[in-house]
Amino acid sequence: MSSSYHPQTDGQSERLNQCIEAFLRCSVHATPNKWSQWLSQAQHWYNTTFHTALGKSPYEVLFARKPTHFGVVDLGQSTVPDVQTWL
């Protein structure tokens, strides 16, 4: 929610809209008519991404713990360097 003639809030809303638009643009390029099905993914992405203003993700600020990423758990070591970096 934002109020009119309050530039600080309008700027925050516009920045959020830019981020969500960029995520959806990258995600739905093959099927643009199904963009609404990606909104929950976009919300999860935004809330679990590091924010410099907070120094953490919004999820961490709200719940005081790091988010799990779709059930992916630490599987240990990998011999593939890129996979090890990702883990």
C-alpha cells in the first residue's frame, strides 16, 4: 500500500515492480499468457533474495532463519567444481 504524494513509498513500490517484472520477463518468455502462474515463484524469489538495505533477505528478517530453497538440502561434497560451488 502506498499513499499519493509520498515519493519515498512510490520509489519503493516502483523498485519492487521493476524486480518482479524482470523476474517474470525471464521466466515466462516461452508462454507469456501464463504469467500469473509464476507469481508465487516471483514472490518466493523476491523474499529470499539478499537486500542491501536489510543486510539479509526479507525472509530472514521476518523468520530469523535462512530460507530453504524448494526442499534442496546440503548433499555433501561433489567432484564437479561448479556443482560444489552451487552446493
